[in-house]
Amino acid sequence: MKKKTHQLTLDMQFASEALAEKWGLQITKPKLKKWVQAALLEDATITIRFVGRAEGRKLNAAYRQKDYATNVLTFPYEEQPGIDHLYADIVICPPVVEKEAKEQKKAFLQHLAHLTIHGTLHAQGFDHEDEVEALAMEELEIAILKKIKQPNPYE
């Protein structure tokens, strides 16, 4: 039996021309759509915005009270009457992703795929606030990445 493919409306944004020029050839909408689709458990409308360190830091400070640029932030919207699918924004900071990928000796796109899936799972209510949640989320990420022929990011 074939698994149901969930409907996805995906918008992709670069916060600046400089980001688009540097990352636009590597980060493509078809790749993002493949990664998000692999992690979807419901129909969704998702915007993925790529930002620089300054905007990443500002958002992380405003929403998580952390004074540094982080790799990915997820903003799911509250359910609205009459709307039967997920709405979320995912913000990714490619300069941070690149730095982490080098430190972890991973390919940039491999790390980006993992973080895109991670953000998509957060949008659907998954979290890693405690050890049990973290382990469950990691196992799900590993399974999704394996399905799209990506290595285990935790090895």
C-alpha cells in the first residue's frame, strides 16, 4: 500500500539579494519541497525564509531569549476555524548551517536537509524539551532521512 502524500504549498524566501546570490544555486525549491514533504504528517502551507546572522540573532533573541544566531527557528500558526491544515514559517540561517556542517564534517546540503526536516517536525508539534521527546524526535528524523537516502545526522 502506497503512503499518502500530503498536500504542500511551499514558499521559499531569501532575506536579501546577497543571501540569494550566495546560496540560491545550492538551496532550491525542489530540494526543500522533497525534504519538507518527507516529514509531513498532514497537509501544510509552509514558508521557509533564509536569513543572515543578524536577522537570525534578532529573531532568536525575540522569541527564545537567546542572544545568538541559531540554525533553525520554527513558527507554527494557531489553528484557525475552517482551516484544516498546518500553517508555519521556518527560518533557517545558512551561515550558521555552513559553520555547523564544517564543524561536524558534514556536507552543507546534508545538514540543511536534516534541519529542514527538524523544523518541519517542530511545526507539527514535535519537540525535544526532555530526554524522551528528544529521543523520539531524533528517531523520527533518522527514519525520514533514511527514506530520502540521507545519512544518520547523529552518528
